[in-house]
Amino acid sequence: MVEVKNLVKSFGDHKVLDDISFSINEGENFVVFGRSGTGKSVLLKCMVGLMEADSGEIIIDGHKVGDLSIKELNELRKNTGFLFQGAALYDSMTVRENLEFPLIRNFNFTPGEREKKVKKVLEQVGLLEAIDKKPSELSGGMKKRVGLARTIVTEPALILYDEPTTGLDPITSKEISYLMVELQQDLNVTAIIVTHDIVCANIVGNRAIVINDGKICYRGDIKALESSKDSFLRNFFSGELIQN
């Protein structure tokens, strides 16, 4: 489904992604860990063509992202859902209008078809009763659920999650994590989850990589990370401060 080969991206003299390579199977939930500023979000943006890598390849469903025309790139984006950290809802729009927006912009559905799709995804995330509310009337967890609904309303094959549980309390974070698993199973989508949240990762993830200083320093099973002997991984995941 997804293959990243020798990806490099720099900002000035700072190389945030340095020869990054990994592959993701269809239907898999793949987690990307790393400290703030290590290029995790940059990786997601490169994958959908919002940023251009300096070198390397990103292949999604057989298509090389760097070789796509604007029209082809837009088609790829229509088949890719992106959940931003803050849900990125339009404050001036109701929940209904927020969910209708990508449908109006990218598809030729009738008003009745849009209504059906919007209500279906709101039922899936348990927020049908909020359909005519504004984002200002919603809690943080509700906003995240609406963000999830907007992500899946276009029925994407690939979902990119950028810190999906940031800013949420532990209970709501777990609720969102289990909802992500439920949606992945119901929709049979492939997902990449950028997160610092080891609890979320353990709930949703199949495999993980950890990026440090631009390079992948770990790849494999998520549960093994918490018992790692590596000083960086112990610092990152156990809460200890281990001196090298």
C-alpha cells in the first residue's frame, strides 16, 4: 500500500529526514514516534505532496507521489484522509457544513447523497445529535470525533493521523484510540499514526518506527519499546532520564 524509499528532507542545514525507508501493508495501522521537531509531520506532508522531498521516493498504491501531475495528486488526496492535531474545523460552519465541505469540493454528490453520507459517519463516531452545532459548542473530544468523521466521509483508502490524541484527557484519549481501531476495521483502511502517546499506539498500532536525529532508530513491535535497553528509547517511553 505504502512504500517510502531513502527519503531526505532538509530545511537549510537541518536535515529532518535522513534516508528514511519503510513499507506499510494494506489494512495496517503504522505508528511513527519521535521527539518534537524530528520531522514526523513533515513526513506526512511529503506523503500527500504538501511538501517536496529533497530526494527519495514515496509510493502509494503503486503511484510515485513525486512524479504525479497536479491533477493526479489531487486524485490521490481525494483518496487520503488527514486528521490534523486540532481537528481543523471551520468555526463559522456547523458540523454538517464542515463534513459537507470536502464532499462538495471533491465530488458530484446530490444534496440527498451528501446528507446520507454525513449522517452515516456522524453515527459511526457517535455524534449525530451534534450535526447542527458549531465547533465552539463542542468539547475537545467531540471536536476530535467530528474531525474523524470528516476524515472518513470521503471513504479514503489511507488515513494520516497527526497527533490524534494531543490535548485530550486520558479517558477521552482512550475513547478516540478505540474509535480509530473500530473505524479501521469497519472501513478496512490503511493508517499512519504520528503520536507521542504510547497508550494510543498500543491500542491502535500494528508496527512502529521511531525517528531520532532524522534517522530511524527503531522499527518493529510497539510493546517492546517500553522495555528497550537503548538509552534514547528508555528516555522517550519510560519517563526515566537515563544518562548516556
